[in-house]
Amino acid sequence: MKKKIVALLLTAAMAVSLMACGGTKETGSSENTDNSQAQNETQSSDAEEAAADDSQKTLTVWCWDSFNVDAMKTAGAIYEAEHSGVKIEVVETVSSDIQTLVQTYAMSGELDALPDIFLMDDQVFAKYLQNYPEVFADLTDSGINFSDFAPSKVANSVRDNKNYGVPYDSNTVIACYRTDYLEQAGYTIEDLTDITWDEFITIGEDVLAKTGMPMLTNVQGEPDLLNMILQSAGISVFDENGNIMLTNNEGLKDAMYVYMELVQKGILQEQTDWSGYQGSINNGTVVGTINGSWICATIMSTDQAEQEGNWAVTNMPKLNDYEGATNYSAQGGSTWAVSSSCKNYDLAVDFFAATWAGSTEFYDSILTDLGAIATYLPAADSAAYNQTSDYFGGEAIYAKIVSYGGQIPTVNKGIYWSEEKEALGVALSNILEGISDFDSAVADAQATVEFIIGQ
């Protein structure tokens, strides 16, 4: 629009100038002026059309972190190579800034200030989609095959049975253990596959007694593992109307007791911060960890040579005899959104259909070059995903991770996931430190969330 206005003003200015000059000429002034004005108007119109055409062939993208930026740039390069004149412009933008800008532009009505495509954290996608639905383009009938992605991942960007996002990185939970430590205690990775938390605790106590090593590590006050246990069993802490349900939630109670037992028996070692968490893995002071599949990058980042080949991947324990409990869950991750103000919706959809939602070759590329693991199910059959990893004992861990993704229960996470997470973190800490009994701590957490969301 700005280009169009500038072009029109330029045309008007040139016309006025020509009319003024025409008044000084005595011969053929009217005819020359008319011809010149027509020529300039044609040139201006052509320039305007060219500018509009360039705009229609450019997609701007906001995403954070060099990891995500490089992945999107790879997708852009692949698409640009097959589509002459198209340009994918990637602007690195902090995740919290994207959330702030989405809210700001939605409230001000300045949706044109948004990019064509932006990345949104899975844990807040539903919140922003409900609060600012006018920001998100409906992708339901776009032709993108959402069944090609893990259902639990797709659910993060669905509202009223309509799709508003294209899944990106895998948030599939994996359990990673040091096989050399397990061997010292007389166990193998098979002993920790498809088991319950009760069975895990029995093994963990034995491993701790024989090696002095706790089985797991976690950041103190962060209920990430607790939330993984909840999703693996299909347990939600929100009802269908979005109301918080922490008290009188037997599934939550079972999951919290598992976590507390892990800590109290020394099977799980709590760290003061994320740096301590990473250090416990890299320094070899714990047997393993349970987290999103992106934790593989942390595990392989150590410079201690003895760890290479001594790691293995399997599924997480399930919540004992809880009905519907599985060995699969999700943690973290993000999803691409197309803004409702996208200047070329069809181009954006075609771009995704050719890359993020339709190309195993693309996913092979970002896996090999960046270590980015897909939630795109067809990728599990590709050569790259079936390559073995020397670091993880010569196993094809990436195909395994994608296969796990298809088995994760879909859970109603509500739109106040971050508020629930913080409240549960405080509750766990207060119980473990003896500040509150279980029922009081959970009741306080319930009241805190209710106050925040105005329930």
C-alpha cells in the first residue's frame, strides 16, 4: 500500500511539473505534454505492478534461535531453487518478543505489521490462538495433510476442529541412559524398556546401591518430568471448559507421588538450575535423563570421549496400573503459524506443502546438518532417519524417536499451561522441603492458578 501511495504521488508530481513546463512552450506543447504524461503514468503503473509482484513472491518469517533460523533458511533455499523469483526472508526474533508483538498488534488492530509466517512455542500456542484468533490463518482446507504429523503435536494448534499451525520440531519424550553404568549394576537397556514407574524405582534403587549413581536428573522446582508423566497417562489438569483441576485429581496425585518417591529415595537428583542439569549429564554424575528428544544435542555435546557409544535411547516408564497409561509423552517444541494478514496465503501454503509438510528430503537435510528431529511421521522411513548413531551404541535412534511420536496421548493442556506449571513447581518444592503437606500444597496451587486466570 505504501508503495502504491508513493507511486501515485510521484505520478501526480510529475504531471504538475509537466503542465508547468508546457505553459512556456509555444509549439506542440499540449500534445507533447499529453504524450509525456501518458508515458510516465504507464511507467509508474508498471513499477507499481512490479513492486506488488515482488511483494507477492516474498514471505517474511519470524523465529528465534540460530537452530530454528537455519532450519527455516534451509527450507527457504530448497523452495527458492524450484520457484524462480520467490524469496523467503527469515528474521531472528526472540520467542517472548513474538508473543508480545502478536498481542500488541492484535490489540491495536495493526495485523499488517505481522510477518507472513511466525514460530510459536507449543506450550502457549493454544493460549494465543484462543485470545487472538484474528491473528492466525485457517489452514484446515489448505491441502496440508495433518495426519502425516504426530496427533499430539497437531493438537497444540487446533481450535474448534480447525488447524492453525504446521508442526515443526519433535517434542517426543525419550529416556536416555548410560549403558556402561547399567552394566555395572547388572542391567541392560531392555530392562528399562516398556516398564512401569514402580519397576523403574526398584531398578533405580539397585543401581544407586551398586554404582552410587542416581538414575535421573532434573531442575529443582521445575515440574517438567511431572507433566511428562501426566501426558503419558492421558491426564489433564484442566476440564473441557478450561477450568483448573488440581485438587481431587487422582491421576495428578499418583504422578506427584511417583516424582516425590524418586527424589526421596535418591533415584532422581535435583539440580539448582539448567546449567547444573546439563553438567550432571555431561560430567557423568547421573545414569541418565528423561526429556524431549532435543536433549540428544546436550548429551552429544560433552567432550568426554568415554561417553561416546555408551548411551542408549528407549521409552519412558508408564504410570503403573493407571487406566490409559502409556510409555510415551511430549515436552517442549514449537509450531509454525501463517498470519491472517499474510500477503500471499497460497504461496505460504505451497511453501509448507513442499517442505515442512511434504518433503522427507528436507527433513533428512536438517537432521544431518543441524540435528533437527522431525515430528513428520513419513520421515521415519527415510535413509537419514534410519542411519545409526555411534554415540548411541550404533542404533537408529531417530527412526525410533519418530515412531514414539505417533503413540503420544493427546491431552487437553488448557491455555494456562505456564501458570499451571509454575504453581505445581512451587507445590512440589514445598512438599519435598516439608513446608506444606500434600493436600495443602495442591490446594494452594489450585487457588493460585484460579486467581491468575480469574476463575
